[in-house]
Amino acid sequence: MDRLAAMQIFLAVAERSSFTQAAESLGIPKAATSQAIQQLEDQLSTRLLHRTTRRVELTQDGRVYYERCKELLADMDELNSLFQQTPATLSGRLRVDMPTGAAMNVVIPHLSEFMDRYPHIEVELSCTDRQVDLVAEGFDCVVRVGHTDDSSLIARHIGTLDIITCASPAYIERYGSPQELDALGSHQLVHYTTVLGSQPFGWEYWDGKHYQTYPVPGSLTVNNVQAYTAACVAGLGMVQVPRVGVAQLLSEGRLVQVMSAYEAEPMPIMILYPHRRNLSKRVHAFVDWLSELLAGYAQGV
């Protein structure tokens, strides 16, 4: 059996956790399925699957091999349709990471448009507030809000996001609505940091010449954007967030903009992808679609 066929069998077994179900889905004997996996393990000199009487599970090496197989077979599918230019012919898997707020408020509400246009592309969407290792973790592209100095990646700059200061009506009723710097000492800020225990940055503003930080008291520190916004809605303090991320809360009156005369530095938004000479057409298609979508929410650069 050739290696590509064996890899397809391996994927079927891994995804179904069953030799029997994999064989049925592929229309081949169960014995041929077992033999293909055994040949792969012999060729690779490692065990790919843990086999028990009740379940089949990937080993650590098996998980690594599984991810690489999916990428390779998707590339082979694309190679076979290299000269077919219609969207309906693009296929394979896309693995994407972006901040939770961008996914929930912008991308997911419109994602059906992309999937309708490219019905054979499968999207794996990771939502996290940490900066993933794009290459080591096997992502095709990531959306990042904020500055990056990773020169090993290609960055498509989309624009910038307005950052505003918000508070809830309950907070304003208790503490008042601050409008000037000298009032901030009697207010509360919900602090955000990616690593708990590190020093929060404080409240940021433009002084007319430079962006400055101003120390504002705060009893709560979070490391998650959803918790950050939820804490503000709950009246636990003010936050500084991209306007697009809280647009619905502002329209519903659940949050109110304060300190509007003191703007924070706009945050750049970009799409990053590996420095490859030949980026796959499915990644190109997604990056182009995503760029157009995000540009509608960002200021030009």
C-alpha cells in the first residue's frame, strides 16, 4: 500500500477512534486498515496509536503525525486542483487563531459568507488571548491586535482600532462619570494583564504630545478579554477597550464612554502568516476575505 493511502487510513482511524468505523467509512476490510497502520508504525519506528479492547487513542507521536498528515493531504488535494480556479474547487483545512473579541464580535457573525463561498474548506478556529506560536502550533494565519516584532512572519496591516474608556451605568451611579485627569484618583480601573502577577500598565491617554500612563486604583486584575468586559458591565471598574468590541454594549446602554477627551493610542490590527514562498490558495483566499472584513471595522493605515 502506498504511503498516501496509508496516511488517509490513519486519519480515518484517528478521527473515529475505531478501526472498524474507519474501515466502513473507507469501504475496505478491517484487516487492511490494521495492516496499513502497522506498516506506517514500522516505517516511522514509533507507535502512533494506543489500542485497547474498547478504544483507540493517539499517542503523543501520533498527535504530531496526525496534524502533519492533515496538512500534507490538504496540500495534495490543492495540488490536484492547481489549475482549477473556481472557489468551489478549493479544499482542505485552515487553522486560524484570533483574539476572542475579534472572533465573537466580527468574524463568526460573518463566517458563513466565507464558508458558502468555499464550501470544501474546513476552518479550525482558535480563540485565545495569548500570542500563539504560529509555526510551532501549526496555524496558517493569526489575527493580532497590538504591535508585533516577529520578523519571521509576514504581516498584512489592516488598520487601527479606536480605544475608548468605558464604565457601566451602575459604576457611574456609584463613583460618578470622570472627565478630567485629576478625578481619576477616586475611581477604579479593572486591570488587564496577559500574565497574572505581572505589573498592569495603568490607564493610558494622549497628553497632546505623547501617550502617557496614569496610575488608577483597582482591586481586580484579569487575564481574559471576556472577563475584562464582564467586570466592567458588572460595575467593578472602568476599562479601555477597542470601540468595535463593545459597540453592542454601548448601543444597549450597558456601557457608557467616559474620559472621551483623553484618547488612548489606537491599536494596530494585522493578519500574520508564515514566510512561505508559495502560500496555499486556500490561505490566500481566507486572508483576502478576512482582510476585507476587518477593514470595515478599522481605520485606514
